[in-house]
Amino acid sequence: MIRTTRKAGLAGLAIVSSAILLAGCGAAPEEDTAGGGEEASDFLPCMVSDFGGFDDKSFNEISYNGLMAAGEELGVEPLTVQSEDESEYEGNVSGLVDQGCDLILTVGFALAQATNDAAAANPEIHFVSIDDPVDLDGDGDTDQPNVKGLLYDTAQSAFLAGYAAASISESDKVGTFGGAAYPTVTVFMDGFRQGVEYWNEQKGEDVQVIGWDGEDGVFTGNFKAEPAAVNAAQGIIDQGVDVILPVGGPIYQSAASAIRDSGRDIALVGTDADVYESDPSVADLLLTSIRKGMDVSVEETVLAAAAGDFDAAPYVGTLENGGVSLASFHDYEDRVSDDVKAELEEITAGIIDGSITVDSYLAG
């Protein structure tokens, strides 16, 4: 496993300023179905995945589903290109430019540079960067006026997951690890840690978080379900945790494998999708999932662009606008007490009204 710090991740991804966030924290892109007939049939939306691929049961797949839903409503067949590795990003984006795409969506922070370069060279084309603001110079503004960022403050919903995880922990130890120390990864870990700390404050307990202390943590070095992810999960499990949050697309599958090999009762927390529904093979392990509404925001952004209403202001998904949420407890419903469920509702209201503060790089 790789241990790294937040600073290492921040070097690869600029932070969004408060000015941008205040512009983007309003309502989600408005759905406009006016372009759904022959009038919009010549609008061509396109998408490039990162190397996780469109079948990652995570953010690539969720984004793809949103694009396909928009295409169906518009009566068009979107073009999609799946990247096999990082070396393909620039060529894949350029290829869609050459094919006459009107709107190009890129999935993941790893495509920020390729998105920026293509947008600068093709100002007449609109681009959507999913999970990254494309602020490569770090001045707090998206670098190109034809790029819209779709961002998600998952620290808010991860706070709820951390509180729930602490409530069911019998070992008083829960864990988390990530693919790499990018803000889009550590934002989950930050919220999860803060939720556990809030439980401790409210209950006078001392549940520990293994794998992330707010600055230093455990990371696999990539976003693949491979031995490095299994080893990272195993190292955390060996420290006695009974809930684990892996953050990084399919690395949750490696964590599930390590849980099963341990023979212990350890709950898994999913990310992005409701993993209970997207991957039934691990459903029995899932306490809950920290959801991003990427499918909805992608669909609505594509429909707006098709109707001529492309708005480059960043969108930030929150608990208030439904862009992030906590999934059902499913098979763990009986393990989470009614009192805790009621407290989670109160916490949600507190986060929305500002009486409970959740720190994150996306907090306005």
C-alpha cells in the first residue's frame, strides 16, 4: 500500500474558490425537455471515460447512464469513448472533437488537462468536466469559459455515513482508504472522519478512524481492483476495524474480497452509486453507500445544452439540492437503531441549515 498526504493530492488538482462555489451552489441545472423532438435531433452529446471504464459500477457508469437517459429523451445516439489508460485521454477527447460533437463530457479529474486543452482549442464546443473544476492554474476560476464543472460535496453525505458506522461499531474502530490523495477522494474520507468525531462528541465515546487522519492516510496509488487494494484493505482490517470505507471506484471490490477472507463481521460502505443495487455480489456486506447524483446532473446538463441553455457556472451537489445523499441501509436496517436514524435526519437538517459544519474543499 502507499501512504501519502493530502498535499500530494492537492498538487494535482486545484481548489475551487468560494467565489466559484457561491455561483455554483444553487439549484441543479434545470431540466429542459423542450428540445426532445426533431428540433434537437442534430445535437450530438459525447463522453470520454477515465481508465475505470463505463462498467466500473461507480462514477463512470453513473455518468454514462445519465448521458444515455438524455440521449433517449432527445432522440439521439450519444458517442462514447472508453479510455483504457491515461495515455489515451488527449487523443480520445480530440477524436470526439473531430467527430463533430456539440457537447463533450469528460469523466473524472484525471481528464482535466485534456479537457482544458481541447476547450481552449475549440471555443465553439461546450465541455462538461465531471468531478473536476478544470482550474489548472489554481486561481479559483475554471480556466476556459466553455467548460462547466459538475462537482459533488460528498463530505456532507459521508458525514452521515461516518456517524452511522460509529453507531454500529462494536470494536470502536472503523477504517477508510483511497485510490489516490486527490480532493475528490479525500472529501469522502474527510466527511466520514468528521461524522465519527461527531458521534464521539455526542455520545462521549472514542471510536477511532484507521486509514485517514485528515492529512495522512492509506492509498493504493491507483483506482483498480488489484492486489494493492486488497493489501490496503487487509492492513486496515488487521487493525481491528469492523466497518470500512474504500474510496476509488472499483477498489471496493478488493475490500469486499479482504472482508470475506477475514471471516469476520465487517461492514462495507460504498461510494458514488448505491452499490447494493449496482453490484449485488457485495450487497450482503453493505452498511450503506455515499451517493453522488451524477446521473441526474449529467442528464439535466445535456438537456439544457441541447435546448441552447448551456451554463458554464459550476454545479455543486449538496444534501440540500439532492446532488449527494446517503443510500438506504438495506440488509443493515435492523442493525441501525431507530434512534440513530432519527438523529441522522436531524443531522441532515443541521448540515443543510448550517448549524452543523462539515469541512470540505467544496464548502462555500
